Amino acid sequence: MSGDTRRFDVARWLASAPAVPATASLPAWIPLACAIVALAFAASLRDAQFFGEDELAVMQLASSLLDSLRRGDLARAAADLIRDNQPPLRHILAMPGVLMFGPTEVAPRAVPILLWAGCAAVIARMAGREGGPAAALLSGLLAASSGLFAIQAMGHAFSALTLALLLAMDRLAAQPSWSLAEPAEKRSYLVAGACIALGFCVFTSAIVVAAAFHGLHAAAALAAPERRTRVAAWLRLTLPFAAFYAAYYAVFVGLPAYMAATGAVPGPFGQYLQLLARGETAALNAASLSLNLQSLNGYVVPVAGIAWLAAGLVRQAARHRGILLTLLPYALVFSFYLRGNTEGHFPTYFAVVLPFGTVGVMRALGAIRPTLRHAAWAALPCVVAWSVTVHIVRYDESEWPQRLLDAAWGKVLWRNNLVRPVDALAGALRGGLSDEDRWVSLVDGALAMHYVRDSRFIDLPAAARRHMMDGCLPGETLDASVKAVVHWEALRFCAPWASRVQRFPGSTMVISWRAHD
């Protein structure tokens, strides 16, 4: 018995600080105002041009799901979700926007924009819990007016994952659940676990957060004096989550893997293929960390974003070790192991750390001199100016402030405020091609999938893809019916092929027209 009383209390260590319920004195207008500001900034995405194929793939599957539901074909809807390489909730979230707006730029972004506004409100509430109204307002406005919307509010629905993690951590901050000793702690465990599971259904990378969350509770139960009772409670509460994750992987990974292994399909597909692709590029590295820090300079503001991250980590280590250790594996995996587009995932981690960072910065400045804590507000106009300049003002390729971003050691995954002459390019193709002519595109897939939806488009032949070397295209591998190739200006043909190159002001996209035989 005496040994049990001396046992290290893991649950208390993880909580680090007593439960702090939502501050009753926090005016309701603060989260609401932050949400409205977030909507105003994110609304700039409503007609921003599509880049690449990802958002369009989401919109197309959402349209297919709606069509299946209208016809009552649930089997086809389920098959579509299993065949796709992304989690199902991402496409389901796009369905309301597609239903309301049709196949437009705003359609896959409508719900993510609203969810990002919710993120700003929760960020304000979390900061207000520990730092009071001033910290709540500053933290919420920093999130709302920053360029984070440029990645969070797009059709990929990063904002859904971010909101799910914010709600989970908000619950843990208000009512730590690490000991699972009281009914309130058990309810908190279930709510936080359910939020993380919802985030997982948008981005399966949240499995890292889920594993840390449930694993830390298991460690606390094993170290508790009443170990048998606590472990039994943990098993009882965790079983539904374990069953959910097992069923998910069985359907969306196991079934495609089984079908590929038995020859029922030609090869891997769906989320199984996505998992294999991620695994092929994953390796220990530090390059991803560099890209992630550059993304904070690009999406928030140079220097201040990284400073807020550091302050948030220190604050979590001092007051919320359980939250720190629940989220940290996600940051480590995307900073030192996975490669490719990690700078799109890292802003989610930053957004969840942001409220802790705001409180940490204000407390650190206040420790020097009480009135100095208000100096933290100096970051807000810098964030607003950066967001407007880099993410909202519309530019063509020759105007886009890439030099400013490079000078600030910043990086963004997509230049959402870049305006390309897609209408002029589409008009040129329609006017220059006969019914028998064909064209191929070497620029991003959005052109052929959305802006020039033309039956005369064909994919670049496999022979041409195999033989493209040193940035030149072997024209002799193109079928005789191919009259036009859309490509970036830097690309050259290995041998003379084009009779003329059609250029468009402010863009490096060109059309090479085939020479007459």
C-alpha cells in the first residue's frame, strides 16, 4: 500500500494545472467578432482560381455522391468512397457547397470557410480561458486575419481537422481527463476522443494524435494507485474508439489491399495506394521542418509566427503537458519523417498551439513590466498587412510578391490570389482547334478538368512521359491529331515541332501550335 501511495501520479503530471472552466467573464461578442473577421478574410477564396487537381477531385466526388443519393444508389456511393484515396468526410463536407453553388470555385470551399470561422472562435475562447478577454481577442484576431485561411479554408478541408483538434484540446483544457476517476473526466475523455476521430475522417494523419491521446490515458491508468479500476475504466471507454479505427482501416485500407493481393483489381487503389505512396517517400529528414517553419513565415508573418509557436510550446509544457504530448507527435511526424506537402499540414498544428502562444507571449512580456503585455498587440497590424499583401490582393504571375516571400524565408503551398488568363487560353484553344484536333496539357490539371472542359483534350501519351528528359518534350511521340500543347514557357521541344507559340500577358503559360505537315 505504501508503494502505491508513492507511485508517480502521471495523471496529475499530465494535467500540470487544475481544471480551468470557460471564463464566465469572457464577453460572447469576442468569439463572434473573431469568427466574423475570419469569414471576411476567408471570403477572398470564394472565386480564387483552382490550382492542381485536389480540390476538383473533391468537388467531382461530392457531385457523384449527390447524384447517387438522388437515385438512391447507396452501393455506388459507398464504392466511390472506398475507391477514392482520401477520407470520406472530406467529400461529404463539400456536398452542401456543390448542392448550393454547383461546380464553381466556392463550392468545395463553402463549408471549410465556415469551419475556419469556427476555428477562430474556439481559439479566442481557449486563450480567454487562461489569459482573459484581451488575450482572447488578440488570439482570435491573429488567427482570423492571418493568411492561415489560404490553406485552411480550401476544399481540402484542413479547417475541419483543425476545428476537431481545437475542440478536443479545448475540452481537455477545461476538464482534464487523464485520471478517468470522475464522471466529468470520463465524459471529457469521450468528447475529446470523438472530436479527434472526426478529424481523422477528414485527414487520417490524425491517427497520430489519436494514438498519443489514448496512449497517454493508458499510461496514466497503469501508473495509478487504483490501477485495476483505472485500467478497466480505460478499456471500457476506449473499446468503441478501437473498434471504430479498426473498422475504418479494414474497409478503406484492408479491403483494397485484399483485392489487390488476390488479383481482383489490377493493383493498389484508394487509401491503400495513398498509404503506400506516403510510405515510399517517408524517411527521417530535417527538410520538412525547414519547410514547416517557412510556412509559418508565409501564412502568418515572418518571425512572429515562429515566436508564437515557441511561446505556445513553453506554455503547454508549463500548464498543459498532456495537451503538449498529445499534439507533439503530429508535429514531429510531419517535421522529421513524412515528406511532401508537410507545409500544408503544419499550419493545423500551429493553429491549435496559437491560443497558448498568445497567453505565453503576453505573460512573458508582462513579467518584464505589467504594461508591456499590451505590446503583443503590435503583432496584429503586421499580420493583417502581410495577409492582405501576400494572400488577398490579386496578382498575375509577373506581379506576385515572390521576392518578398523569399526575402522573408517564407513559403506557401498554393498562391491562391494568383490570377491566370484561363479564359483567354480556353478561348484560344476553342478557336484554334477543329473537331478532329486534339490538345494536351503540361500545366496543372485544373485547366483541363474545369476551365477548358473539352472532349478534345487527351492525356500526354505514355511514350512522351517516358522520354521527357532535361525539360524537353519529344514532339515525335505525340499523335498526329495533337495540334496544341499547353505548357510552361520554360519547357522546350527536343526537336522543332511548333510553328508558333502563343503567349498571354502576365503568365508563363503558353500554347505551342503544331507546325503544318
